[in-house]
Amino acid sequence: MANACAIVGGGLAGFVAHATLRKGGLEPAEIAVFGTDPDPAAVWRVRAASIRQVRMRSESDGHCAPASFPGLAVRAAFRRRSPVPLAQTLADRFHPTVAEFLEHVAELRVETGWDESFRRARVERVRGVEGGFEIDGRGVFPHVLLAPGHPGLAYPDELERERRAVHAYEPHDYADEVEVVGAGMAAATEWLNALAAGATVTSVRRREPERRPLNLPRELFTRRGLAAYHGAAPPERAAFIRRYGAPSYPAGRTWDEPLERAAREGRFRVAAAPNGAAQVICATGFKRGFRHDPLLARLVAEHGLPTVEDWIVLAPDSTVPALTDGDRTLALAGAPAQWSFPAADTLMGAKYAARRFLRRVQAWRTR
């Protein structure tokens, strides 16, 4: 059966969805993946390299394979001939290296037939029609998963046109004096990077960052925590997402000791505003909300979809209720799907959406 479903977005969220569909029994020819680069890690690779990231923040489920186990810890244990990665993964403390993760992506790309499904195209419109969804005149698909990724890098308004400003997720070197705007994981990584390069660093922040191992509290990755989130009224849910979108980075000596040492040397300080350093690194993450994504903004406008603040209202399974029924499915994955899963922009969040999308496709196929 050709064209059973389509994935719009060729990044890691789309890649996870494709791998999940393949494990669920679909052939590459049944899945059309629309994206601008055949390498599913292309964008992520540049951003990770820009902040000189060495290890994944995600723990034991931080990989793209459909099943949680065996993950990268098992492979690492065999390669290192050591049980340590297995012990770490049992306690959710295994953090694969970026190199290990990218090797895993390359292997899974071949194993799942990703290139066979991939179609190079920039999709600007998805429209509900009889029998499914039309994708930019490229065909009608009964089941569509939108995984467009982040709509762009976020700069503070006052720095967007500053020549001395560069985003942390774009390639850059370090000046002798550096200001890092932001207080999350990217910012913390850049503090250490710039200090290691010999720079004097000013951390520009409006609030003190939270210290936690993941970008969201652990309870939000559990059924109980997720049930409480789904049971909240829309305004409470929006406030919930905003609250836990606050900057954070892991606790521990790896982060604290270099900063404490640099502070004693007069090379690290905290300020509330930029003070004129030669270089400003904006570790301010991504633009947020469907309005910044032309594809999603058009989808909302043309179909009158319900929204709350920055988010399209989704069912708990990441589907768009107004456009989903027994005959067709429209679902979101990645950052735009936070309404259904607060950690939607993580690999675990991508799996959450992908597994539920697969269930709907399988149910449709067996009718």
C-alpha cells in the first residue's frame, strides 16, 4: 500500500517517527518523508558543534530507536567491555557522547530505509481534504505527522541587529571578553567553552537558573505526572509549560568548579544587562509558538483550529482533534506538540508522539 502516511519534517522528530512506523510494520514505500536535507541530524549536528557539546543531556532513552531498550548503553558496554554503562542506564545516569549518538543515527538511517522514504521538499501548506490531507500538491495522505522543528533562533530584541551578537547555536569563536545572554543548558555550556578558550565571561541573566538533570522535572516524564498535566485547565496548562520552560542546567562539580575558579580569578561574573563586551553570545534558545512557523500558522488560519496562547490545542495523543477521526489523522511532534507532552522537543517526546501516531495508523490498516 503506497502513501499510507506522511511525515512533514526531516529532522530528528521526523526520523524517530519514521523508525517507529518501520518497526510497527510499515514499509519505506508506505511512508513519505518531506524535508530539506536527507541527513536527519543535519540541523542538530550544526547546533551541537556550535556549542562544542560533548555529551547528550538526555539520559538512557536519549536515542532515536523506537524501543527504549536496548539503548546506547548496551552498545557502549560491549564496545568498552565494561558493565559501567549498564549500571548507569539502570539509574538513568548514562549520557552517550555526541559522536556515539551521531553514529547511532547514521546506522538507523540505513537500517530503516530512511533515504527510500525521503523526498526533498519544503512544505508550505497542509490542507484537510476528503480522504486525508493534501501536502502542497504532492499527494493526499490519510495520516500525516507534522514535525517542523523549531521555527527559528531567538535573539533578544535589542540584540537582533547587533554586529557583535552571535547565536550560541551558530558556528562561532570566542573574543577575549564575552557576554553570554541566557541561563539554560546552552548558556552554561558556553560559559565553560569561553573560559576554556581564555576569555573573560559575563553571564547576563534575568533570573537564576534551576539546576536539574533534564530540561523538565522528572515527574513530567511519568504517567502520573502527565495525567495531572492533561487534567489541568487550558490557562493552567499554558502557565505550566511557561513555568517549566525556564532556564535550567544540571547540578554538579563539572559545572560549578570551573565557574567558581574563574570567579576567584576575576574571569567570570553575573550581570543583569550587557555592558559593552566585544562579543555577545545569545544562548536564548528558539522562537516559540505556532505563529512563528508559516506552515502551522497557515494550518490554524485555514481550518480555524483552537489555540491557547502560543500552542495549538491537541488531544493527549498529540493529534489535532478538529482534523482527526477514524479515517484520517493529523498529529504534531517535536516542539509544536508541547500541549500534549511538555517535553515534546526531546527525543523521549518524539517517541511519545510517534508511538501514538503508529497506533492510529495500525488501527486504520486493520479495519
